[in-house]
Amino acid sequence: MLLHPYGRCLWSEIPLLIDAGPVGFTGFTPTLNRFSEIDLLLTHSHDDHIGGVGNIGTHVRTLYLPAYLPEIIKIAKFFSRRFPQNQNAAALNILNNLGVGNIEILYEEGPFGGCQHVEIFNPPLDPRIALNFEIPLNEDVIRRVDAFSQEIFEVSPNTINEVRAFENSEFNIPTEYDGRNFIYMFLDLMRSYFQRENDADSAFNNVVAYDANNISVVFKYENINQLEVLFTGDAGKTVFSRLIRQGSLPTSEVLKVPHHGSKHNLSAKILNVIAPRIALVSHDNGKFGNAVDTHPDTQTIQWLNSCCGTQNVYYTNNVVKNGDVVASAHQGIIQNYQIEIC
């Protein structure tokens, strides 16, 4: 997705690319070639969202990442192709060496590059909310994590505290964000995986993959003409349910449908709250069409058709079921909206 609005906006001249597709994806190249630089948001760490970064030939002014330590590490690991020894500092060093002008993290109710047209709804700063379960940071957790860190990574407790200070200085993280909590919770999860598998690399991969979809950056953009677009990454029902409980899930005229239309990411209730008029489904049905969890799923299509009207649900590829095209891809301008599907 490319956000390139008209009028006075941070991204009028330098657009914002939201995710980069899978490895080998170059579909954005003709459009990006029009610009000398862009901003880049990686909503979360999955390969089909970050794999195409290597094919971006345009200079990146600012790289935006979700405020969640395992995601930052996973994205850095993707770039480095190696297992980081120092869990956090190595990640920051790698990202800082990518040649981008700046790195910023995004979190609920936080700033987004100084743009006044944006409101961020996910991920939350509190790691317990982000992980969707409680891990009390008590003396027992600290003791076993310190022992595990020294045994597996040769990382001392002092280093963990130093990492927190380094992390906060590099990312200008607000005081509400307790990096130490993230590190200890992350390592405690990894310790539990390691006890089962006795393999540090595998344990690390299991933890950084944990619920990555629900850490996706979710934000709403409203342009000067009051067109509202809700960008959702692959956020799941638990994210939207939390926002409904908080009373903060916004309405939005346009919805970028989460997770390529998976049935696990939307519901009739969620759509009723968002109340979109236009739905955009970015997917590659050739990859997912025969999966148990189809992308998009026929149930999701029915929900979207009921909410928006069949004529207002737009797809980047044909939706094929049993050899039949059940929904057609769209290319070109969406009438009466500043939206183009290429």
C-alpha cells in the first residue's frame, strides 16, 4: 500500500510505503521510481510483508517499526541473516546500518512522523497487553531469566539493563515503555521453548513468531478531504476486540482488510463498529486458495459484501474457489475516491 495524499501532508511529496510484499516482489518499482526517497512502514515481521524490502531501490528517509522488541529483532534478523548474539543491541546496530535516514517506532496513541492526520491504535506500549497474557515480572522471573541469559547467550544482567538504556536513547522511546519488561518477558518465553527443544535458534524463532500478527501497526489516516482509511496489517480479532472493549475502535470510510481476508481476523461485529463503505483486500489467492485458512475466506467475503455491498469490495487478484472466480480483481481508480489499485 502506498500512501501519497494530495494537499498539505507529511507524505504529499515523500510517500509512505506500507509493507513491501514477499521476497522477489517488485510490483511497486514503477511507482517508487517517481520519487527520490520514501518513508517505509513495516507493520510486522512476516516474510510476505517485509520480504520485498531488498527490492526497494528508492532511498528510505524514515523506517517505521512496531514498538515491540521481538518484532524489531525479527526484522533485523531478516536483514542480517544471522542469529543475533546480543538480542537487542545487535538488532539496533543492524537497522541503523541499513542506510535509512531515521528509525522510529509506532505505538498506540503515539506520534507518527509528525503527521497530524494519523491516529495509531496498535500495538500497545504495555507488553502484557501486546502479548495478551500476564507474565508477572517478579524476582523468580528475573532470577531464572538472568541464569538462562548467561548460560545460553553469555549475556549478564548488567547487559540487559544497559540494553534498555541503549534502546531508549536510540529510539526516543517514551518513559511509559519499559524496555526491561519486554526483554525479560521475551527471554522468559524463550527459556520455556528452550527447555522443550534444547535449541536456542529454534526457541528464538518460536518466540519472535509468537502472535506477530497481533503486533501489527494499526492506524487510521484522514486526509484534508476527510477521507478516512484504516490500515490494519495482519491484526487479528483479539486486537479489534480489545479496541472495542476500550471504546477506541474507530469508524472508517475505507478499510484495508486485515490478513488478506482471513476469517480469523474479522467478524460481523467488528465490521459493524468500523462501518466501512469501501473494503480493500490485498491477497494472492494462488498461494492461499487451497489452504485450510483461505485468504480471502468465503465467510469474510460474505461479511464484507453484507457490510459494504458487493460492488464496493475490491480485490488485488481474482478470488478462485474450485476453479471458479467468485470475486474479480480490480485495477485502476476507485470512482469518487483517491484510491488506485495497480
